[in-house]
Amino acid sequence: MKAPIQWLNDYVNIDISPKELGDALTLSGSKVEGVEITGQEITNVVTGKIEKIERHPEADKLVVCDVNIGSEHIQIVTAATNMKEQDVVPVALHGSTLHGGLKIKKGKLRGVVSQGMFCSEVELGLADEKEVDGLMILPTDTVLGEDIKKVLGLESAIIDLEITSNRPDCLGIIGLARETAATLGTTYKMPNLEFTCKAEGNVHEDLNVEVKDEKCVRYMAREVKNIKVGPSPKWMQDRLLEAGVRPINNIVDITNFVMLEFAQPMHAFDIRDIKGNTIIIENAKDGEKFITLDEEERTLTSEMLCIKDAERTIALAGIMGGLNSEVKEDTNTIIFECASFEPVNIRNSSKQLALRTESSSRFEKEIDPNGVELAMNRACALIEELGAGEVVNGTIDIYNSEKESHEVKVSASWVNKFLGTEIYVGKMKECLDALDLKTDIDGDTLVIKVPTFRCDVFIKEDIAEEIARIYGYNNIPATIPNCETLKGGKNEKQILDDKVMEAMMNSGLNQSISYSFVSPKIFDKLLIPSDSSLRNVVKIKNPLGEDYSVMRTTSIASMMESLARNNNRSNESAALFEIGKVYIPDEDINKIPEERNIVTIGIYGNVDYFHLKGIIENLLDTLGVKNPSFRRESENPSFHPGKTAALYVRNKFAGVLGEVHPDVAENFEMEERCYIAELDLDLLYAASNLDKKYKALPKFPAVTRDIAILVDDAILVQEIEEAIKKAGGNILESIKLFDVYKGKQIPEDKKSIAYALVYRAEEKTLKDKEVNKVHDKILRSLEHKLGAVLR
């Protein structure tokens, strides 16, 4: 927001330079973007009266003007069309400099000498090009030949501030004056709000207002008769121009002036254009067409709040008025409208229409509805002050749910502890009172009555901040933070993740990363049946496309795509792993899905199932998972039915591993046999034990015995080893499988398994008798449990 210092000075005494004021406001918490000294670059521009206009002899769109600049007459050639004879305009003479560094020199246009150039507000840096249509026309009583900077007050200073969304009260000059006064340790005053109702009648007799939508928080209307539409006085035009608003006429200028002063937008309707003398506040109809004051036709929706009369829409609530009810030169009676609207609705409507105005930018920040009456009183006082009309008796004020101030209590000792200061409680009250946060002292407690325009002060920390910024951040002593240094490090899951990556890389695998969202088509490619729980997925509301529209419930498809990509690029082998998540939806749709941590392993090339199983055993050993078991798995349709196993840890299903089903491999255009494992890391982490216990080297010799047994082909090696360990007791040190044989000397449904068993005791040398006893027990157990026969 641009705040002219001259305007601020009307309400607070500023006795320091603009730069010092900018620095002071910055230290007190306001975000000052910069301080502009206007008019510095503008030179040799004076006022001149156009005394004669003639058509250019060689160009239809150019005219030749005789201009009186006081000391002499000069000739200007221009293409402007909005001026007439006897108009007073800014004239850039030969050698002048305009806004933006533009240099002006005399020259010829189509053969006719032009000794300078007429200026609009754009060339003088008073407005944007979009806001201007033609030359700047000055009052007819302007002294000729005067420096334009003196005439327009261009040598004033402007502070450019960024007003944050939590401080809508600072979107007006009065709010900034309050901040300035508190910063400088002085007081501010309010503008004139007094007026008299001189016109006959009562607004209630001439106008009826109905609020049909609660998005209109407050609506106030007053009537002004005997309107005299004309230009605003110079002081008002100067204030508006400095703030970046182009003057239009006294009535419109009053509404803009009050908006900039009180941060409260207003609007004026010509009462002749209010059909049925009725104003209705309700939503528009879908597809309704409406022409706004900028002469643009806009299509409305049923979500947009509008101001209507008995027949049609006459304004977009909080955004812009309509062309069908604007103030005209012959307007005699107006209705002043001042209201408060729900900020979210104004923001959404403004965004949908691509129409952001000074009005909408204030309403969307939730300005104080209690400021409506102040703004209306100021507008009526200006009407009387400018002699622009006579206010009618009565006020229409619809305010269904009045916003009230609230109270905050805070201990002064707590504030000092929080800030690290020793501020006297009376000084705290002084700081808060300066901001109109009226404060009483009750012992050590500050009791603050927070006005409704401060929508950002609710808790004791807010009060401490207000005290600190007005007391002065630079006055708060620097202290060393009182903190305790703790040893940093990774949490348990991060440590285990590192262990998994270490085990995978030690096994020769490379890490792969894929998206957690996948296509719903993957379930068909994985041969997963339609009634499988894996098809119950979390759907993404705003997916990038169908291929990324659901959250995955299995990571096998992601690994298959990675392996297929490597194979398609002629890589003879690949060994990959991925640590990721799968998402299992809850039966209660209001609950977030379960996120399971998964490690996925994928290999192809010169490998087989036992290679994959060895990688997993290495992983389990690294994590310290004890007594895992591998069981036959034939129910998973994505894997080869005869080459698949399920991993169980603590009798819980922890994952699946095996060769991928040939049909699945074909679906992913995979030409090589590939092997995949999908393991539940959460279960593995729960069963992990990274504590390592070491024992001394053995002092006594070991005894080694070999056994070769004949068992059914369906019996797993794991079952044999579990039986041997259970029967071997404490002296069985290790088991090593060294031979599996199937051949002519063995029946078709049998296989020969050979183990090397190592026996050792920690406290003595074993005797043959002791070893034979345990060895025979193992053989009997194998025979009894598994039907094994010693070869």
C-alpha cells in the first residue's frame, strides 16, 4: 500500500525525514518496501493553456495547438483527443525529463514544428497506462507557467508498505497513522466525522433494503440529495493521486478517499437506477450476464454475492459496481452503500471473474464490520465539507450478528520472562494504549480490551509481541539462549533402514526408486483375481493420469517395470532393491490408510531361486532376525506355483519370494526368468535384534560326524534341520548340508540328504560315548518324525 506522508501528517505530527520514518516503522514491525520521493526525475514541465486548436495540414489524426505557458506562446502537435480550447494541461518543454527518464526535445511531426509535448498522468508517474485515457486536464484557475511539481505536489514522499493478511486495519491511512503515532511516541487524531442532515425526507421512505444471504455481515445505506457532480478539490485529488488512485468526480472521489482512509470500501448508486426503490443482497443466477463499471461483460455464477434492485443486478458485492447504476453528471440523489462481506466469498468471486480491485483486496482480508459506520459518517462529512450535496435523515443499518471486542489477560512478569526483558508494567500499558489496545493494570496482570479491528490479537504471545515492537526490538538486550545440547543421531527406523541398504549392497544389489501411485491395470498384469483384497485401493482425487491414479497395495509391479526396463535396454543381468511403502485402505473410509514399509528385491540373469533366498538370509542375519522359516507358497498367482516360498517370522507372514509366473513376465514384456521378493519391513524390524553377543574361542576339540539319509522328495531341508537341532541339544555346535542327490540308485519319490554335524562342549572334551548318544537320538528323531532312513 502506498501511504503519502503528507496525508499521514494530517492525522499525526511527523517531525522526521521520510527515510527516518521508514526506518522507524520497520523497527516497529511494519514491512516497509521502500520510500519514494516523487517528482525527482521530472524536470522542465509547466502548466499551459490551449488557446487554439487547428487541424494538421498533412495528417488527419494530428492537431496543432497554440499553448500559452505564461511567459510565451509555443506550438504543440499532438494526437490527443480529450482536450478542448481553454483547457489547462501539463506541458513538457524542450529538454524536459518525464517519469521513467523519458527525454523530450522539440522536433517536427509531418513537417510541422512541435516545441514540446502534452502530458497525461502516465508521463508524470501518477497512474498506470491502463487507468488513463487521454491528457491530464487541470483546473481552469491553475496559474500558467508554474512548475507542474509545485502544482500537483509531486515533490512529496510516499512510503510503500506490504500489509500482511493479519493486519487489515493497516490498509487505511487511519490505521497507519495509529501505527506511526505509536512508533514515534506521539498521538494521532481522527478526521472530521460530524455532519448535519439538511435535506428533507427520510431514507426509510425512499429505500427498502433486504439482506437474503448471511455472507453479507453488515449493510448500511444513507441517502444524499441535491447532488452537485463536479471535480474534487485539489487537495483531495492530490491525496488520491499520491496513493495511486485517479480522480474522477467529487462523489466517486469521496468513496475512494474514504476507502483509502478507513480501509472500508464504499459505493454510490444513482437512486434513479434503483428499480422499485429496493436493494436486495443475494446470490447471482448461474450464467447471468452483468456489465461492470469498467464496461466489461461478465458471466456470474450462483456462488457470487450481488447487490440487486427489484429487477436486476446493480453491483458485484465487495468487488465493483455496475455500469447501469453509476453516478452521472446529472445525478441529483445518490445512495451511499457501506457494507461488510464474508472474505472467502469475495476472494473466490474475484478469482473466478479475474477481477481484483482495491475493494476486493480489502474485503478478502476480513476488515472490521464495526468500521462501516465510521466510514459512512466520514463520507457524509465530506459531502457537507465539499458542498457536494445534502444528507437525508435516517440510516438503514442491517447488522444481525454484531462483532464485539474481547479481553486478554497476561502477567507482566511472564511477558518479561518471555522477552528476556525487565520492562516496567506501566511502560507495557503505555505501549499497548498507544495501539488502542486499552489496558488496565491489576497487580502484576495486564487486562487488555482488544478492539474489533485487531483480528490478530488473541493470546498472551500476541500481547508480548505488541509490547516488544513498540518498546523497540533494538532496546531488548541480547542474551544467550538457555538450551541443552543433546547428542544427535538417527532414530531406530533410520538405523534399521541403513542396515537393510547395507545388506542389499553387500549382496550386489543396486537401489531402485519408484512412484507409490500406479495404474489400476497392474492387477490384471499380475494375474490378481478380481475378488482379491489387493484390488481394494486408495484412489487419488486429482491424478496426473490413469497410469498414476491409485496408491499401490503391492510393490511387485513397480519392481517388474524396473527389471523389464533394464532387460529392454539389453542389460544381461540386473539386481535391484527398493525400500518403499504400500497403502492398505481402512474399512472406515474416514480413517487414513495403513502405510506398510516394504523392501522389494528383484533379480534376473545368471541367478535362480536359491540366489534370491541367499540374499534374504543375508538380510535376516544382518537384522538379527532369529529362527525365520520358509514355507511352500502356491496361492500367490503372480509367482510360479512350484518355485515360490513364504517367509514367516515369529509365526507371522512376513513376505513372499520366488520366480515370477511366466504369464506375468510376458505381460511386462520380460524375456528373462526373473525372481522377486516382497517383504514386510515392519515385521522384520519388530523381530530384529542388533545387539551382538560374543563368546570366547573354544578351548576343547570338536567331534565331526557325517550322516546321509533317505527321505521323501516332498520333505523340506528346513524340516530336517529343525529336527536335528531339536534333538542335538547343547553339544550340537553346527549343521552343514553338503550333498543332495537324486538318481538311479534312489527311488523316484526319494532324495538323499547328507549333513556334516559338529559336536563340542564348552567345559570339557567330549567322549565317543557322549557323542554317540546324541547322534543316535538325532537319527531316531529323523526316522520317527520324517520317516528318514540312514543310508
